[in-house]
Amino acid sequence: MEKNYIRYISGLLSVNDWQVEHCVQLLEEGATVPFISRYRKERTGQLDEVQVAEIKHWWGKFEELDKRKEAIIKSIEGQGKLTPDLEKEIAATLHMQQLEDLYIPFRPKRRTRATIAKEKGLEPLALQMLTLNVENFDRTVDSYISAELPQREDVLQGARDIVAEVVSERADIRGEMRSFYLKSARIVSKLGRGKEDEGEKFANYYDFSEPLSRIPAHRLLALLRGSQEGVLNVKLDADDTISKKIVNRFLYNGVKCNTFKLFEQLDMAVEDSIKRLLHPSIENEAIAAAKEKADLESIRVFGENLRQLLLAAPVGEKRTLAIDPGFRTGCKVVCLGSNGELLHNDTIYPHPPANEKVMAMKKISNMVQSYKIEVIAIGNGTAARETENFIKRLALPADVKVFSVSEDGASIYSASPVAREEFPEYDVTVRGAVSIGRRLMDPLAELVKIDPKSLGIGQYQHDVDQTLLKDKLDDVVVSCVNSVGVNLNTASKHLLSYVSGIGPALAQNIVDYRNEIGAFSSRQQLLKVKRLGAKVFEQAAGFLRIPGAENPLDNSAVHPERYPLVEQMAADCRISLGELVGNKEKVSAIDLQRYVSDEVGLPTLNDIMQELAKPGRDPRSTVKVLEFAADIHTIEDLRSGMELPGIVTNITNFGAFVDIGIKQNGLIHVSNMGAKFVSNPNDVLKLHQHVKVAVLEVDVKRGRIQLKLL
């Protein structure tokens, strides 16, 4: 375990070296992030889930770095150019870009002006020039004149080409230049020639300039998208004078050139190196570094939105009628049992052109009565408000509540192999309605079946690094699933696959076991599942719940490895285990110090106490009904100054989008979120939060609505 890596990560996270070291040991032993943060607090010094995930991320990057170091050392060694100092410098490198800088002089390259000059025998002259001390410079240059290099200028040009390349390949110069560009360069964009009619969506960037160090993630990604689509010409502007000072500082390092003619040639070589070699290369690297930073920021926002979406309040196990609204094709209606099973499906046509309102009313009323419906879920897409108004005019039981549910991703799910496997005999429209209903009952259980990129959250998700995005979103899903816990006897294989340590194959084995043997009666039964061994059991058991199990701890977050400890607590209280679990009075009276040991400290004991007081508690909040403004149906109904209720549907770096009950969402820009400056919209708003907004501006033609948070 590399100590310099450990020190780097601990400094980055402001924790102790031993905490990082122990965490890495657990990760290398096969422990998952949720397991480490929940059940190994003493060993890591109570690192939370975010810190453990960061350590996992950085340790993965360092493993990649080590592989690259090994390949580079092997390559340089094969060239016979590996020195002990260079090997030591490579070993000490902590960043991939620095490593690549060290490798540039040794990387196999295509023929360049410098290699051609070397072939003509000019390398000794160039290297002599770089010493800044050439005895009788004119005579030395003349000595290289030959049939192949008949003119003095041919010799000087070749030597300058070699010097320019040597300068451009120096790791110290490149590092300083890159730092300068990242701090001081401006990113500039112009409209591409003849692209006026293609790039309207990039109109803000036709003549644009902003410091690279300060450009927000969403603007940088928009610029780069415009460049990729050929609409914008994007480049970096940097002060050549400062670039030259940087190169000269490293090149001369306080040493004076012994002749003006030599200095003149070196100066020309430096200018050529900057313009022809360094600037294009460093420009690309600086933009790439800025994009990586923008990617991480955008992915962070996406991850936060996904977490809020997955942990949205569920209505729970209620009999649900779900409607996927539509005009011409009608509204698809499904009735679901309390566990989400499909009981009935039908189609109603209450809207134009059919206008079969009476028949639709009879069907809905009969379904509500026949299937003892408790809640109604209506998709928020086309015809949503019209369908909601139609349903609310019906004489439904007073306790039946109506909810608007996001349709984002429902169509993706309905056409997926997952949906076909669940409902092979039904078409996509029925599956979509089922998804709408189930995501009201339990958003987490349903949304894990859908690619997060299809859920209508985040910003520029298709422009960021897709590997980083997938890793982050997978981490978020795993975190959410394990923080809530999973019912072992009702969870789908898709939900089970995100439980700590399980994965898709074992999730299928669990479902197969459940189908063959029946419901699990204890966590210990998991060890009878095919290929589910002791290590997986250790990682997964604490996150799986069995309501009604003989051992009440099997329906809690207490890990089986701590059952003997809790049983001892019950015995010390002179009550049964069943009498202790859920008994706040008895639990609060326990003296935890009596149970502190070398293996179990107060952090774990406090977690156990919280769980014993409220076993199997769901950390999610209670779902609420939002009533949209009754007289607002389309964007044409909006006027500046109107105050409306709404629900937050997406959060980005620049603001939040709000559903106000019409087809188009409105935008609350960060500048309109309050009297004080807002740097992070997530500090002010959360996904699915109910808000009150004022309409600032309406652009009917472009379908844009500017809102202010009240």
C-alpha cells in the first residue's frame, strides 16, 4: 500500500492516514461502501458514506496510475534510457498528467521537423545550444554545413526545430504552462462560418469570452457541445508574453547566454515552440482538465438529484389506480394490488376527439369500487391536467387521494427487457401505466429498473464522461437502496441486485430460491441460496428485512454479527428479545458503556440503540398532494406577476425547473432564489419540493417561463 497515495487521500479529505489505510484494507477485502460506513465505524474512525466513496474513487485512480507507471517504465527501459532518478521521479508521481509529461520525451512519435533535423545530424548542435554556452557560435554552426545542409540558415532552422521540441517536452515547463492556462486563459467562441441557421440554441455563444477558471460547468459543456456539432469555433486565449517568461525562466534559470547570436536563435526557437507545439498541446490539456472539472460538478448535481428522486416519499403498500393520459389514443388505466401486482387494465376516452366522458366515468368508478382503490396516480405528460380535472370531478370516496406522477423514463421502462420479462403478455402502454403507479407506491423500488439518464434530471448528462457518470449513479443507487433497506420476500431482482454485496446473478438466485422454497423466514436462510457464501452474507444481511420473522432483529438494520450482543442486552434487562425490540423506554435505559469492547465501540452501539427503538424504520418522508392552480392549463394562460404553486422537477447549477401544472416547466434562475446570493441551488431547493413561485417572464414562442421563488 503506497504511503504517498494514503497521505494524498487523507490530506484531500482532511482525515487521518490510518483511517484511509483501514478503509482501503476493507475495500481490498471485498467490503462495500454501505457496509464499511454502516458496520465498520470503529475500524475507520467513523468515516461516513461520502468519505468512503471518495476513498474508493481515489484508490481506483491510483490503481490505474500504477498500471500506467508500470507500462511507461517498461517502455523507457526497453529503449535503454531508464535512469534511477527518472524511475524514482515516475514512482513519486501522483497525477496521470504529470506522469504523461515525464513520458513525452520517450514516447514513440511520428516524424517531426525535429526528428528530420536529428536525422541530418543536428542534435549535438541543438543540445550544445541548450547549455547556453557555445564557443565561437558562428564557427560551430558553419561546421554543420554540408551537401544536405548547404545553407547556414538550414543548419540554424534544424537546430531551432530540435530546441523547440525539447522545450515543449520538458515536464517542468508543461506543468507551469498548464497551471498558467488554467488560472489565466480565457475561453473564446465564435460562430462558425455559414452556421447561422444551424446554431440558434447556441446564440449566446456566437461571440463569447470568459476566464476558463471561472466558467460554470453548464456553460463550458454547452460551448464544447457547440464545438463538437461544428456550430462554434472554440479556443483558448493566453498571454504569449507570460508564456514566454515561463519558458525562459526554466530554460535560462538565471544563467546568461554567452553570445547575442545564440540568444537570438534560442529566442526564435522558444517563440516557435510556444506557438507551434506548446500552445496547441496545453490548450487541449487545459480544456480537457476544465471539462473534467465540469464533468465532476455536473455528475455531482446529477447524483444529488438522483438521490432525492430515489428517496422521494412513497405512499406505501396501497391499492393504486394508475393512469397514463392521452388524447387521441385514450388514457391507459391499470389497477394495482398493494404489492404492485397488476390486477386489471383498461382504456378510457374522456378527451377529444372521442369525448366518451360518461363511459369513462362509469369505468373509473367501477374500478375504484371493485378493486378498493386507495390512491390514484396520473402521469404528468400529455393530457395530464385535463385527466386530473376529469378525475377530480368524479364522486370518488373522500379518502381516495389523487397524485401527479412524473412520467420521465416510463416509456423507456415499458419497452425494456425488464418490462417484457415482467409483463410479456401486455403491450408497452399497459407497462408504462404500471410503472407510473408503482413509482408512486415506492419510487425507489420502481426507478432502479430505469437508466437514470432517462429520468429527466441533471444537466448535459450525455456530454460528460460516461464512465464517471455510470460509476457515480451506480454508487447513488446502491447508497439509496441500502439506506432504506430491502424487503427480502417482496423485492424484485432488480432492487435486490443493488443490495450490498449481491449483484444481478445472486439477486436472480435469491428470487429463484424464493419461488421454489417460498418466503424467507430468517436471514440465516440466505446461506442456503446458490453461490451465496459467508462473505456475501456478511455484506448483505444487515440491509435485508424480513417483516414478521421469528427473530425480530431480522426486520431491523442490526447486523446478525451483533445478535448475541443484543440478546445479552435483553437478558440483562430480564426481558425477552421481542419485548426489547421497539420498546423505547427499555432501550433508553440501557447503559451502553457496559457493552463497549475491543470489537464494538459507542458508534456501533448507538446505531444499535436507534434501530432497537425504531426497528426497520423508513428514512423517507411522507408523500403530499399538490394542488396546481385551477385556472392555468397552458402557457398562454400565464401572465407576469402571477403567483402559482409548483413542484421542483430538476435542479442544475444555474437554477431549478418547476412544474406549475402545464406542459412546459418554468425555470427559477439562481439569481431569483432569494435576496441573498445562492451558489448551490441544492442548498435552497430539493427535488419534488412543493414551492410557491411568481411568474417573471413568459416567452410563448420559445416555450420558456422565467420564475421567482417566493
